[in-house]
Amino acid sequence: MSDRLRREIAIERELLNRLLVNHRELMERCAEREPDSVEISALAAMLHSFYTGLENAFKRVAVHLDRALPEGPAWHSRLLERMAEPTRQRRSVISQGLRDRLRPYMAFRHKFRHTYSFDLRWSQMKPLVVECEDVLRQAETELDEFLDCLNK
């Protein structure tokens, strides 16, 4: 089971890294100057995909080890919370610090899904875009530590 979970998480990680590579030039450009509306839309879609990819990895843990996804209208929030807590089947997947760093990405994804792109504000997006790569590195490190513990 842990080999399959490891492979599935590795695929999500590969896709997340590809996402950031594909947007790196735009991310760097917009760290220096305010993006136009088309660039904001592109970066908003990237942030949406970024959190979705991380959540996909968490969903795989929930399905493989916890045997169920949270249910109900706030299941996304409960899934993130669950990943930062140990269960009878496993240790915590991520630290509470990473959970706290991911909450704004989850909130942004929700906003992205429920608003028009012209209502998005760069001032709210910029910290998420700037920190994206660092957040992914932390997530990869913590996922590696979690997966290593499964083999012991």
C-alpha cells in the first residue's frame, strides 16, 4: 500500500513542479512589477492548480490510510486539518506550521472558484505567488518525512 501511495504522491509532486516551472517567468516578472489583468488571471489559475495539487496528495493519504475523505460542505478545510493531526493509522502528514501556510492558498482557491477574475486583487495574491515555491519545498520535505515513516 505505501508503494502505491508513494507513487501517487510522486505524480502529484511532479505535476506541481511542472506547474511552477511553467509559470516561473511570469511569477518572477510579477514579483518586480504589478501584473496586468491577463497576468493576474493566469497567476490566479496557477494558484488554484497549486493548492488543488497539494490537496490531491492529501486526498490520496486520506483514501489509502484513513480509508475515507471528510464529507460535507467544509470537507476541504477538514481534510487540511486532518493532515496536520495524527490518527490511529498514521502520524501527522504535515506540520501545523505548513497547515497554517496552506490555509491562505485554500481560501484563495475558494475565492477563485466563486468570483470573477476582474475582482481578484494582486495585493492579496502577491504573497501567495511569491511564497509558492518555498511552500512547495516545505510540503515536499514533510511529505518525504511522512512517507519514510510508513516504511518503518
